Amino acid sequence: MDVNEGEHQVGEVDRGSRKRKRNMTSRRRKKEVRYSDHDSNLENGIELCRHRQRSDLECTKISLDDIKKIRRKFFLEADKNIQDNKLAQLLQIVKPKRSRSRKPDGQSHAFSVKYFLWKNDAKIGVCQKLFLGVFSVSQRRLNTIAKKVIDGTGVVDRRGGDVRLCIHGATVFPLS
């Protein structure tokens, strides 16, 4: 078939479809940016806490170099599930000494959390303020992790993404 200037082409022409295709690379890139270290040199600084000397918290033993090293290891994987599992290992959930609520008609406290950081292969107890500052996470995220640890469910976020089950990069289709 000759193709002339004035004639229309009949057949398959690959001009792209009108429906927008999902760009997995940009989605993955946005996810990595969200869970990466935005302040690797600690230019914004971390507000150091000042506890009494007889406190069981050892926040003063953590130096700025230790904090940078901990952050580097934590943000090595820019995946929320991996980061949540790392945080879960540094939390110790205990029964509260006083489970009463702060309000007369409120719920009683279900759990209390102790926070730890690694230094020279030893866990050191730190305060919540330093823990949140080191990892740049919110208290809400830590509460969610603690609730999942108490319930015994895995610390896995199953929101969004592909409908198929993905295990470590390999796609597994559900049997049905």
C-alpha cells in the first residue's frame, strides 16, 4: 500500500492511548523521597534534652556523631515497612503503672512505651523527645507501630500500591 500525502492511513498506528499509564518509576521515586533523610548533616539540629542526673534515661551518652550514624543506618532503606520494623525493635511496650485516664469519662491507658537507641552494640534508654528527633518521625507513627506490636499483627502497611501481593520485589498472583 502506497502512502501518499492526501490519503488516510488505515490500520494500527501507535500514537499512544488516551488513558494515562501508571509510571511506576515516578511513584517509587516519590516514595523514596518521602522516606529518605532530608537533613543528613543535622543542619536544623536536634533539641537535646536535659534530664536530672539520677534519671534512668541516658540521653547525654548519645553524641552528635552517634546520631548521624544511627540516622544513616535508618534511612539506608527508603521503605516505610522496613523503617517501621527497625523502629519496632527499638521500642519496649510495657503495661502502664497507672492506667487511669486523664479525663473522668475517658479510656484508660492501654500501654506505655520505652525508647532505646543503639550505641556500641548496647541499647541505651532515651526519652521520647530525643527518639522522635533522631528518627524524624511523628508520635502518631510510633503509636501505630506500638499498637501493631501489642496486637501481634505484623508491622506492615498494606495501603495503596498494586492489588497483587508483592514479596521482596517478586510479584505473586493470588490463587482463586
